[in-house]
Amino acid sequence: MPVVSLAACSGPDNSEPEIRNSGLPIYGERYYDEEKKDTVYHQIPDFELLNQDSVRLTQKDLEGKIFIADFFFTSCPTMCPVMTSELKRVAKAIEKMDDVIIVSHTVDPETDTLATLRAYAKDNAIDTKKWWFLWGPEDFIHNHGGEGYMLAASRDSAAPGGFLHASQFVLVDKQKRIRGIYDGLQKKEVEQLIKDIDKLKKEYEQNSTAAN
């Protein structure tokens, strides 16, 4: 499965993503299930993590949600402040959308304690009902990023802050399929993400109308 390179600014090299009626692709590997007579797509795998308020969350807490995911750490001296600033624009755009949230995973859980994540959210005036900061074992977080979101992360003593991680934001639909990957350091790509959230919401509205 393709993975966005560490600290990369370009998107992943996914071959021929399938286009849906919203115009948004579905990224990742897929296969045809002969028994179900349907295509099975890559989905974000199950998880069990804590949020900034020490609440244990799993994939069930994301059911019925569109969400935007990223990986960061609070002491990052380079791109993370820019990414947070850009995600605040996204948070503003989705503040009245009950079915859309943001989930940020710390790649440095040793330094980013739950208290540190709470303080980070408070210092940045972030509404944690709409924007979760997720904490878990470092190995799990790094693997979850690569295997689930196609966003690599790793320790690197030579990197600023001691970690390398991708700068991308990932748009995930209600079936936990990846529908877009955007460079969080580029304003135009973040603007496209905001537009694509609207497209994805309309896709669900149209499908719901068609089903009725």
C-alpha cells in the first residue's frame, strides 16, 4: 500500500483511485469479494486510544462521522504550527456540521502527555468536541498512521524535534475510506479540502435521497 513519505509535501502515488458520484476518489487497495458480489475498499483499521480528556475512544466513536486526520507533536518546531493553523481554518468551516470532526494523533506520546494535549488545545482556542487530540503507544500510533492513513511517522534524532512525519491531512468518509489527501502546509490544498468536505456531505445527501 502506498504511504506518504516522511515530511513530504506531495500526495501519495495511488494508482487509478475509483471515482464516486461526488467526484472524490477512494484511495488504497481494493478487491472484489466474490461472495458479497461487491468491491471491498481499504478502511481505517480499528483502534483504541485516549483523547486529551482521558476518554478512551475506538472506531465506534467515529461511526456516522466524516473526519479529517493528521499526525503531529506539540513540540514540533517546524511544520506542525503551520498545520495547526491550517486545521483551525478547517475547524471553522465545519463548526456547524454535526457529522464532521478532526482527529489529530500525537507521534510523540512520551512528551505529549494528556495534560500537554489539553493545554495545547486550550492555548490554541480549540473546541475539543469538534477536534480530538489522540494519544496512544508510540509504536501503535506510527503503525496506525502508515497502515491506516498512508501517512508515515518515525523517530529521527537528526530531525527537528526528534521526529519525522507527513504534513498531509486525510479526509475519511463514514465508511472509514480515504477520500482525499491534502498537504497541510499549502493553503490552496487546505481550501480544496474544505470544498471536498462539502462535496462528500452532498454525496451522502444525494445517496440518502436516492435510497428513499
